[in-house]
Amino acid sequence: MIRIRSIARIAAVSGFCLLAVAARAEMPANGKAYHDAAFASVESLLRLYNGKQAPPRLSDPVDGKVLADTWNAPAILGKPPYPAENLSALLDIIEKQARILQAYALFSPRPGRQAPDQAANAVEFQDELTRGRVFLLKAVGGASSALYDFASNLTEADKTEARVKGLRQMRLGLQEIVVGSALALRGSGLRDANRLLIAQAFAENAAGIAASLTPPDRNALVSALQSVSPSLKPEAQKAIAEFASTMAAAPCEGFCTVN
């Protein structure tokens, strides 16, 4: 299950800090507004389906377009790496995306009366969950690079105990989302096409994900992915190998070294 409380809480605090950092934004100028509108449409759709036998599906010709809009990474995220001033927007996007993921992972046709079958949901709704995880890996990779940029620009006077603790908690929240995607690859019911999408998302966003992780956390993540690699098809195995290679080559400076 995705945890979002720590990210949401720290994001509110970080917004004030980011005003002191001057950097050129890399996110599209209307990316956040685009995402908020798309997310609002998905939320309305989920409420409409509350209590039904299944949530909105990507395979549906109408609902699928509404869902796909909220995962339109080029329009929402643009191209990383992102500077520190994008961090608050990225964290808000991640929080909202995690809520969509939870809606599918914790779906129940009788909410409040029947506990969700998370194992069955992981298989039945794997297309929607996979698309969400792929988007989140890109957003988390971007937020990680923005977090690194923010921490690297702090003066010694700015490095208060409370702020450093908050940054660590934020990093942990981002890391939990990444680990959740790594664990999803182990699902026995996950189709090869979806395994490939997740593996490729790891490879494509490796540099960003590595930016603020400590070496032990990097090694643990690589080990978790390599342990599932033998069960993947060759193309997905190649993507995991690329991820491991990028993580090993990424420099560890500044916030990366802070445990």
C-alpha cells in the first residue's frame, strides 16, 4: 500500500522554504493545472462508481480517456531533471496520484461492509495500477532530483535540525513509493507487458531516483529488483540491468550522503 501522509505533511512546510531558491523551472507552465483538472475528473468518476462491482477501467472507451489524461506525463511533468522550485508542485502531484493508486488497490464493491481483497485487486486492476506506478516513478524521480537540488542550495544557517529531519522524512516517503513499485514486480498475476512497463520506468528514471538516496538505500533497491529479474522476460531484465548500472554510476554528493 502507498503511504502519502509524510509527503503531504512535509510538502506544506517545504513550500515556504522553496521561495528562497532561484532556479529555472523545467515542468510545463500549466502542468500542475493540467494535472489538477485531470485528477478532479478522475475523483468525480471514482465517486460515481462507488459501490459498484468495479471501478472505472482503462479498457472502457470513455472512462479510459479520463484515466489516461491524469497519467499524461509529457503534458504534466515535461522532462526532468527538475530544479528545487518544482518540488512543492511535484509532491502535490505525487500525493494525488497515490490516492488514485489506493482507490484501485483498496477497492471494495461494498465499501465499509466488505474488506478489500488487495491480492485480487492487484491482478484484476493491474492495468490501471501499472499506469499509475509508471507515472509515479517518473514523478518520484523528478521530485528526488528537485529535493537534491533544494538540499544542496541550503546554507549552513538553513540546515536546522527540524528542516533536515523533514527532508529525511520526505525522502523516506518517496522511497516507500519506489519500493512499492519494486514489490509489484513480484506479483505472480502480473502480465509480462505490465512487468515490462514498470521495469522500463525504473530504467528511465534511475538517475532521478538515485539523486537523494543514500548508498545503502540504493543498494537495497537494486538488490530487490535484481532478485525478481530472473522471473522477467529478457527485455524487462535488460531494463533492470540498466537501472542497476545507472544507480551504481550516479554520484553521491550532498544530501545523498546524509543518513
